[in-house]
Amino acid sequence: AEERPAVVGAVPARLDELVAGRTAARRVLEALGQPLMGLPMGSDRAAIWPSDISGSIAHAAGYAVAVGRHGPPVGIDLEEDAALAPDLWPIICSQVELRRLGPDDTGRMVRRVFCAKEAVFKAQEAGQRVMFGFDTLSVTLADTGFDAQFLTDAGAFRAGQIVRGRIIVVDGLVLAGVQW
């Protein structure tokens, strides 16, 4: 019942994503010894986890993943490993980030930067989550990881702060995650 408001008026594809994400989240809660419970959607559309659990849900291309733990925030994002259109590049990446990506397969690399930024955004403390734009942080990709440096203060994050994350590409999907 707690999750019903999140699906009112949802098209079938969105409903499938929500069900898959919440199913993955329930498996995480079960692994953490939590009772079966609903995860309502907050005003920012993120799942509201139990007060003693930090968690994150992502879905793309018919897949859903969830992570959770007792302790500091975690964030995860899942995206298709496909190129983003060039008109989106300057929205997601600064000129500095675009230069770091280089000329080869730029659209696909911008998607990876997007995935990393989304994972960082999701790794905010419950009740302290603030909206911030792609220009709030600068991402540097590495082989299996990334560094995201905050350029301005955003919620609990401070300008200059670096969040390190992991990123992997497998079976046509990009998975990025961070933990504190």
C-alpha cells in the first residue's frame, strides 16, 4: 500500500521498472535481516528506506539493481552502454570533462560520466538530499573507477570534496556505484 502512489498513472514500462527495482530492494532488505516492507517514494522520487538502512535502486534496459547497508549512504546507477546524442554532451559534461574524454567514442563516454554523476547524486543521506545539476561536479573516468569532485557546495557535499566510485561495463550495461 505504501508504494501505490508511486505507480498511479504509470505506463506499463514504468510500472515494470518500479516493480523490478522494489523487488531488488526487498532482496537487499532481506539479506540485511529486515522484515518485509514497502518502500514508498519520496518527493524526490527516491525510495524511502528504513531509518537504519542506506540504499539505492537503479534500472535500465529491463534490468534492476539495488544496494543497501547499515551505515553511510550508497549510490548506484545503471545505464545502457550506448552513445548519447551530441546535443546532450554540454548539458552533462563541462568542456574540461569533454576534453578529458577525448575524441574516441565520446557519446558513449558521456553516458558513463552521466552514470557516475547519478550514482553520486543518489549517495546522499536520507532527509538531506538536495537536487543539484550536472555542473555541480566534475568526473574523471578511469579503467574501473572514477573520481567525482564537487565544484560547489551541494547539501552535505563541500566544494573540492572528491567522491571515488567504481564503474564497470558488462553485457551492454554501465554500472556505477559509490559508498562513503
